[in-house]
Amino acid sequence: MGDTPGPTEPTLEEQIAAYQREFQDLDPQVEKIVSALGRLNRRMNVAYGRQTATLGISNAEWEVLKALVLSGAPYQMGPGDLAKRLGLTPAAMTHRIDRMVSEGLVTRDRDESNRVRVIVELTAEGREKWLEAMRLATVFEDDLLQDLSAEERGVLGEVLTRLLRRVEHAQPDAGGRLSDLD
């Protein structure tokens, strides 16, 4: 039963042809770009998830590690700030932090200067997991882009950044996930 392959995904061309059959106003060039980006994003997330799983962490935990590293040394943030950064509810963030504390990836302590405030801090083990995930991601990303010249990579990066800026401007509240996917 588990060996039976599921239905195959149509090619981009098949998908666009089906859409055009049902919606004649479709711009096939736009649809090809948007569909390719969506599929690439989905497959990259699967690949990254497999990599983090080999390290014993989830994509969700990777996101917390990444947020703490991006905050800069000493790699500390409040749980509320982490929740906002990741687009999570405070309850979902608490659950995630609980799991990560028990795994030794982060610590959670009261702020000595303000005992009401809680600080989440990256541990040495958490930083090592982040570094190893980065090493694995670099290999995957180099392989992904191997067929593009340095110039093509630069152009692609600029074009995607322009698209991202347009979406960020039009949807400023969509930076994080709208619901917790854990």
C-alpha cells in the first residue's frame, strides 16, 4: 500500500493548458512564472525539511534558530518578539520554545533587569545545529543554481527581490505565517 505512487503532478505546460481551457483570460507567461515559483518554493521547503530532520530538528525549530541568529549576539529575543517575527500566536511560540528548551537548543530565563520579561537565548548546541543546517543548505543551493552563470544569478536575484518588494509593499502584514503549521 505504501509503495503505490500517488498521482503525478502535471507539467507546467499541462497545468497552464488546463487553466487556459477553463479561464481564457489567463496570461500563460505570468502563470508559468507564478506556478514555477510556487513549485520551487514547495520543493525547496521539502528539501530543507529533510536536511533539518537529519540534524534532529524541525523546520519550525530551524525558523526559531534563524531568528535568534539574525538578532545578533548574544542571540536573545523575547518570546513575543519571536512570535511576531515568525507570524505565530504566543501560545504556539510557547509550545515551540518548550520543545526547544527540552532539546537543549535554547534557554528561557527571566530578564535580570526586568523580572517580568522572559528572554529566549540560543545555546551553543542550538548555534551548532544552525551552522550545520547552513552548511547543508549551502550545498543544496549551490547544486540548485549550478546551471546559472554568475550574471544570471545576479539578474535572478534582482528580479526576485523586486517581486518580493512589491508583495511586501502590497501585503505588509503577511511577513509571517497566518497560522501555526507545527
